[in-house]
Amino acid sequence: MGEFILKMPDVGEGVAEAELVEWHVKPGDPVREDMVLAAVMTDKATVEIPSPVTGTVLWLGAEIGDTVAVKAPLVRIEVSGDGAAATEIATTAVPAEPVVKEQAPAPEVKKASPLKPEPKAVAEAPTVPPPTRDMAKKPLASPAVRLRAKDSGVDLRQVTGTGPAGRITHDDLDLFLSRGAQPAPAITGLVRKTAVEEIKVTGLRRRIAEKMTLSTSRIPHITYVEEMDMTALEDLRAMMNRDRKPDQPKLTVLPFLMRALVKTIAEQPGVNATFDDGAGVIHRHAAVNIGIATQTHAGLTVPVVRHAEARGIWDCAAELNRLADAARTGTATRDELTGSTITISSLGALGGIASTPVINHPEVAIVGVNKIAIRPVWDGTQFVPRKIMNLSSSFDHRVIDGWDAATFVQRLKTLLETPALIFVEG
């Protein structure tokens, strides 16, 4: 028999380590060649690690949530055959000794002699439990005790009585109050819960936590909220969806916003940028790579629609649908989850009235879409129902001044409220 040591593979260019997020095996499990052993995550992309050999798992080199360096021993597998090749690999690799925990010896069980009985332990005085009663029955107490309990907010059904037949005395009430009693709930049957569930933050949730911490600790945010009349755009969207071809995707508000962003960025390129604050350098990008914050069962991911400046509205919608599906099914690649230059955050019908979106570091701007609601709007002579949506946008105040932020949002407002302008070239 031989031994094969599988090391942490290089899971991406420039990646020195990855977080272990899933084991598919445990020590003692048989494995076959190409069987998935584990899954690791880096830059929000999950990579599966297959077994290169057939054998039996001897040892696992990390726990879920651990960060494993590339080329670090990950799994030791016992392989069959003469073991020559496997032995050679095992002896040339850096060994990682498993931690073997000693088990305490089982306590010795003494057998009683048939001729001499075991000595009996000295019996302790039995504990006499206090009288108990049915909580549904009215407790026994004098009127004076009842009045004191009422003034103190104490439910006498919670007090143990030591008097005759379980009667509650003043001493019983004093003892109950001295133990820090709280006013009893008005409804019976309610109990206090003290359990605490401990949940280790791993995988995508830990990546999100690290990203949010980095963004909020290093970027001074300024948030600008503006009201948009989406009535004309919603009418246009409904007409385009009604007349769309069978191979065209259904349009949401986002493709219109993406095209509006492209036109606005052409006039204000400063918002389509990333800021290397360590080097003190702003990178303004010609490509408009729009990150779309997408909720998945594992947490928030941001797939990227690349080169939105070169896509029409139907193309934007199709690519948006493809990436959203990939993110939700966990099949999005690392390239599809990185490289954004500006981000859109939308909660759809749950969007609320306003929000304060957190910038996707190292970008300098994020546009938050809130829900559309019908509201009365004064048109100069009367109130009319209009479809209104607030746009909540955050900017890196080190790079974007308040005036520039307002100018950017107001231009978006003009395009969204007059959607025909989105389709005007030039």
C-alpha cells in the first residue's frame, strides 16, 4: 500500500490562498479518481477539487472556514497496488502530520464479590421537594400577600409556597423578590428562552463581511436620493415586452438603467472609476462594466455585465439574465464575478422608499434602485397618479464631490423620465 498527498492546487492566477467551504469526504471514506473531495472559494468564486487517485481517505488537512495556502497539504489518501509511485510522491511532498488525540482509558468496572457484598455508601439526607401545585389553579395566599404581590407585579403562580397545603407566606414572597423576580407575563404558557445558536461565518458570508468592512472603513460615503417619475418608461417597457420576439428576454427596469448609465458616464467619466487609495491613484475606465448585486441562497454576489457601452438594451437584458442564473446556481466563474467599474443594487419589490447602498470597493459609485409605487403628483392643475421610484446613489466623497454626484443623478433622472433619449445616439 502507498500514500498519496494531495496539495492545495493553484485555483486562479495570482491567488495565493483559498478558503475551504465544503468537504465531500471524511477519513475512512473510499474515493475514486475524479471524485470531488472538497470545494474552496476565492473572490466569491467556488472551485471544486477532484481526487487524482483511487483509494481511501486517511487525513484531512483543514476544517471548513480555514484559509489554505496554495501547495499546502490538503488530503492524504491511501492507494492500492505496489505503492511505488504513491510512495515517491509522499516522500517528496512536505508531510503534514495529523493530530492524534489520545483517548482516556475506559473506567475500570468493579465486580461485586459473590461472597462479600460491596460496602454501602453512607446515604445522604433526602432532599424534600417543596410543595407543588397545578399552575392552572388559584394559589393559596392571604389577602395581604396577594396585595403585596399585585403591587410588585408578581404572579403568585410562580412562587413556591412553604405554608400548610402549599400556602404562600410573606417569607415566600420575600424570597422570590430577593432572587430578582421579574413581573410575570400576562399570558400563561410563555417561557423564557436562553439558548444561543453559534454560527461560524464562513464561505461567501465571510467574504461579504470582509468586503463590507473594507468598504465602510475606508470609503467616506455620501448618499444622494432623488425621486424619478417612471410612468413613461414603464409604458414603454410594457409595449416593448408585448411586442418582443420569442428569442428576446423580458425587459425589467435594469436594462434601461444600464443604458442610461452608459450615456451619463460618457458625460461624467469620473463616476466610472476605481480608486487605489494605497497608491493614491484613480483609474477611470473606458469600459463600462456594470456589477449587478444579486441575492442567492448563499448570500450576495455581484456578477458583472462587461462592456455595457457596446450592448443594446436587449443584449443587456439577455446578459443580465444569464449572469443572474449563473450566480444563483453557483456556476458563475471568477471572471464573471470580478472587474466591475460601477454597481447597481436593486431589491425589486422589496426596495423600500430609500436606501443607503454600500460602495463595492474599490469602485467610487453605486446606484440603488428602490421600488416603484403609484403616488399622487400635482401637474399644475390637479393631482394625477404617477409611477414614482426613488434612486438612492452612494459615492466615494474622496473622489466625487457633492455637486458632481447631484449632476450625475439629475442626468439619470432626465433619461429615465424621458426614456426616448436613452435610444438617441450620440
